[in-house]
Amino acid sequence: MARVWKMPRGAMMSRRNARKRQRSRENCNGRRTQRHRCSRNNYNMPKGSKIKLKAADEPDIDFGNINIPEIDPSIFDFMPTDAEAEPIVQTRYTKPKVYNISDEHVTYDNALKLAKDLRLGEPYQRAHCLVSGDFIFGDFIEAYIMTYKIRVPTMTIATLSLNQNNVDSLYHLMRTGHIERLNLVVSAYFYGNERHALIPYIYEHLDMGDRFQLAVAGIHTKTTHFSTAGGKHIVIQGSANLRSSGNVEQFTIEENKELFDWYEDIYTAIIERYKTINHDVRHKELWAAITTKKFND
């Protein structure tokens, strides 16, 4: 007996429905081909990869006569081109602004002018100074001492760096007797860069009559303190090195014996440990020469 398989009810499709489903499949294939083509444009395909499209697979799409307006790309900049205009979008962080500082914004731009306008007459009198980038602190020390004819028994200067003009200025003050003894403390960084240039120049010009000492230490301080023959104790401290840095600097100068003693204790210990000139060498050589001559004779 033959077995007959019967199609479930509702499973039979008419020829018209079959054609509709076939067209639907073709449309889906066309859309998938279009998606793949876009994917190739959006991402980098490996070298050598090619996607071939048949002419029949290309969709025939007509967008009509549409006028595409011109777009100004500047509208996408959130920060305006004018530096002084307010930004469209407020941000927490902004780019640093660079300004040219005019002369009227600088308190002092000349060391001699500052020295003449500044005089500490009373104990504990203090002055705060803001100076321009072309101000040379080393020149101020010389101008201040020469203007008021100050005699300095001992001056101690700590600086990160200095130049040849600063050395010449200190040489002039020592040679004329305005500074009897000078202690100069420089940074190890400065010594490492100038050991074959300015360091020999310093020894040659400032080491006179055992009145000079050079110490080299890992410091970044900028201080000057000295006592005067008249009994004053001057302390100068701030951001300025002896030479000009090209930046706006500040320093404070005051007459203060307690602060002078505090700095004196600190730098005496530094100089004793990191000094580079052995003053006893000459004395021993002299004594050896005298005793040798005496006993040989």
C-alpha cells in the first residue's frame, strides 16, 4: 500500500506569492551588498583585498535634483579665532596667554636707580622689590655699596649662576676695599658647566690675599647677607641670580640682625664643608720656606 505524504494545511503557496518572496530576497541581497560597500569605505581593508561588485548588484538610486548648500568649516571650531573673544563653550582649562610687559608695569628696571631710591635707615626696615627681566642683581649690589660708600667686612653670596660681568663687579669692590672678605657659594650645576671657563676666571680675579672663598654645593638659593662698618646687618633674598635671567624677578632687602645671624650660621657650615680653596696651603709653604732657610743657614 502506497504511502501518501500530505502537505500541512496552509503550506501551499500560490505562484504569485512565490514571486513576491523571490523579489524580497533580491532586495535584501541588494541592501547587504550596499552595506558591505560602505564598510569598505569606512575601514581600512588589508592590502590585496578586493571586493568585486557586479553591475546587476549595483542599486539604481536616484536622489533627484537636490542643491547641497556650501558649509563654512569655521562653525565647527568651538574656540573663536580672535584671542580676545569669549569662547563659545566654557572650558575648565585654557591655553596660557603671553603678554608683552610694558615699561610702566615694571617697578624698577635699573639697578642704579633702585639703589639711589632705596635706603635702609632704621633697624628691621624692609623693602620688597619687583624688577624686570633686564635687571642685573649683581649690578645692584655694586651700586648700593658705592652709592652709600659702605664698607663691608664680610659678604656672603649664594647664587645658582653668575657671569663674567658679575665677577668683574665683585673684583672692583674687593680691589677698592669696599668688600674686605667675600664668600661665594655656587651650585654644583654651575660648576659642572663652567669648570673649564668661568671657574678659573673666578679663581684668578677674586682669590686675592686670602680674602676670598668659593664653595660648591647642591643649592638653589639666591641670598646675599653682609654686615657694614657702621653696624648694620643687611639681608637680601629672592628669586634673582647675580646675572639677568630675562624674567621678572623679586627680592626682599632688609636690615635685620637676627635674620643675618641665622643665615650666617647656615652658610658658615656650608662653606666649611664645601669650600674649594685651602687657605692654609700658602701659610705652610711660607713657614716651610722660613724654617728651611733658618736651619740650613
